[in-house]
Amino acid sequence: MADIAVTDLSKSLRDAIAKLDTSDQLESRGIVTRVGDGVAWIHGLSSAGYSEVLQIETASGVVEAFALNLMEDEIGAVLLGSDQGVSAGDSVKLKGEVLSVPVGPELLGRVVSPLGEALDGGPAITTKERGAVEREAIGVLGRKHVHEPMMTGIMAIDAMFPIGRGQRELIIGDRQTGKTAIALDTMINQAKQKTGVVNVYVAIGQKLSKVARLVERLKQEGVMDQTIVVATGPSDPASLLYLAPYAGTAMGEYFRDNKGHALMIYDDLTKHAVAYRQMSLLLRRPPGREAFPGDVFYLHSRLLERSSKLSDELGAGSLTALPIIETQAGDISAYIPTNVISITDGQIFMETDLFYQGIRPAISAGLSVSRVGGDAQTKAVKSVSGHLKLGLSQFRELASFAQFGSDLDDATKAQIERGQRLTELLKQPQYQPMSIWEQVASIFAVSEGLFDKVPASKIKDAQKAYLTRLWTDHKEAMRALNKGDKKLDDQAEVEKALKEVGKSVAKGFEG
């Protein structure tokens, strides 16, 4: 009986295709030949372009898809949603537009799907403009070098691996090492420092409970008003997980192109590559190294290349990217990590061992780097943090000898003790980003030796008392320092205040 049904279907399909081939509609009309796992194969539509929207007319209504595989006599189209109701023999036509999403200020404060649909229970989203999901990156002449700081509020990053507006800085590490925490603190800092930067957080296949907690925290911190959350869960089709970062980027580009500044967070691109692999294998694309398609480099390079600092002629806006990559057992030489490292302008490597030692944020001083560096650093922070990274790296090398304290010479002992204080100082609780003056004052106190007699265990208490006293007694000087536009050496009064208060506070913690 089943054989008769299959024969009838094959016959009706052959008749429909023959009818289509003899008509002059082959360019704009097509027929679904087979469907499954979110992918529809379509005969006809010879004029379809890459990423063009197709409308499949099913018995229950119209289902949209977009063209991803363009072959000589067949198209591989990815369905935007469930494939239930789509069957072989359904008619397909071109919508006449490439895939786009709503963009604009109306999205601020909302949680949306990659197609711009509201997911937060609020009213439907209507915007004046739409942005193409796939768009060519701005060319060399339309860009300017990265020079404005994008302060994260995390002292270890702002002092050692500064990020600039328009930069792409990778956050990489094993699961549960605080990668999302760094991105979240950076978003909170934009609101606390009133930078005017719009946050776009893209959750790719994240647990929806995690996304809900993150949104709740952003609301508590007063950041949600200048944030767009693009959310996809593990149960969403691979097509939505694939689209999510591109859709989020289109939303961020709107602000960049209108002389504004936006921060993109992709959490995380490992899941994005997995979703793309699933789609590629369904579309019969040949897998490459480690069973990932050979074009997975292009997948992420064309996404991250859209983040840039625009030239003055184009409005001087910026789009900064913080992509997140999850490693397996700290292996940054695997396929996806090496791909993204080669695309970005530096990486912040989260070390599992440091995390479990209680050093949080668990940033590796040796494997982390910013290829923009001092160009994007405020003058005030730059003037005190010059030897910080080297000092910390040397300390981590020497730390293994600390247990043999009696056998070390005085210079090595002093270096180890300074390193211990520095390590304690760089520990920072989550959701507490630091302003410029707090960072400068804290680094100055340790690097100038003001806290050399304070035991490492009391450094955080001393730092807290020091900052409180500075703000109480020298508020105007700290406000001037917080602008960050002058080196500390050029602010004699401020430097004097930091030294006096530092020495005074340190005496109360010596022991």
C-alpha cells in the first residue's frame, strides 16, 4: 500500500516539475521535492539569490525559508521555524527581498528572537527600519584606527588588555570559568559610567533560564533600557541559532551607522559553529577538519569583520565585538578557537586553575593579549599600568617557588610578595565594575609600594578603606582623575593625595 502512495507522489511530482519546466515561470516559481530536519529542497527558482526569502505555500498557510545552497537545478532552503506542514509538491515563490530584521531604538529594553519577534511578553515590535541579516563589512577606507577606550570596569582587563571601541576581543575558556560574567560586567559598566553605548547580547542556544536570570540582573542594575537581548534556546531550530548573531549584528549596526556606539556580545560562537555544522550536513555540504564544514572560518570572519570604528566621514560610530568561545580542557589549539583567534584583535583567556584557586576574574596574564593595546587605553590608566602584565606573568612563574621561601634571595622574595598583593588587588567581585579613578588609585598604591607592609590577606580591606577615604577627602581631585585624559605624572596634586592617603591607610593594616 505504501509503495502505491510513494509511486503516486513521485508521479505527481514529476508531472508538476514537467509542467513548471515547460512554462516560463521557472525563474520565479519552484516546487518542494523533498523536506526534512528543517531543510527543503526546491526545484526551479533559478533567479533566487543567496539568503533570499522564499515563501512555501502549504495546505495550512505560508511558511518562509531562505536560500542557502544554490545549485544548477535545485535550491537547498533552510526553513524559518518548524518543517511540520511542509511537504513534497508544495509550491514555492520568491518574496523579492533578502532576509532582514527590524532595527532601531524601538528594540531597546526588549528580548527578541533572531527574526525580531517579541519574546518578553510585551507588545509586538514595530520599527521604522529593517536591516539586512547578511551585509558586506565596511571597507578599509570607511574605517578609522581604534583609539577610543571601551572601559569594561574590570581592572585586570582595562589595565593589562585594554579594549577599544570598534575592536573584536575574544573571551575564551572552559565552561563555568566566568566568560559571560566578564561580558555582563562590561554591559553594566556602560550604564554606570554613562557612556551611551548600546548593548546587544546574543544568546546562541543558551538555556532560557540562564537568559531570564541575565535579563533580570540587567533590569536590577538599570542597564536593560539600553540593551537588546536576542535569545535562542537549545530547542530552537538550527536555522535560528545560525541567524542569531547576524541578526544581532544588524541591530547593532543601526546605532553604529547613526553616529552611535554599540557593544556586541556573542554567547557563544562554539554553539553557533555546531548549529552551522548541523545545517551544512543536512544540505550535503562536505565536512572538513574535525567534521566541521570547510567554510566555518568564513562563517565567523564575515560576522566579526562587521565590527569596526567608522571614519569621520561616515559619522565616527563604532561596533565593538566580544565573541565568546568555549574550549575543551583549555585546548585553544582546536579548530574553532584557532579560527576565531586569527580573526579577532586579541583574546582574554580564562584559566580554569586560577578560577578554582579563587582568583576571579580568572584571567591568564600569559595567554591573554590585546592587539590594539595602549592606543585604546585612557592616559591615566596607561601611566600606572605599564609594568603590570610583565610583573604578574613573572610572579606566576615564580609562584611555584614561594613554598621554599627560606631559600630565596631578597629580590625574588620581594617580587613574589609584590605579585601576591597584585593578585589579591586584581580580584574583583561580579557586578561591581570599577571607575577609572578607582582603578588608577588601586594600581598606584600597589605598584608604588604603598601597601608593601600590608599582608596579602588584608589587601582587599586596605583597598576598600583607601578608596573610601580618597572619595571622602579628595572628591574633586578624584573626579578630575576619573576623566582619564591626563597622565598621573601631569597631575601633581592628585598624585600627592594618592600617596598621602595610601601611606596613612596602610599603617592601619600593617601586621
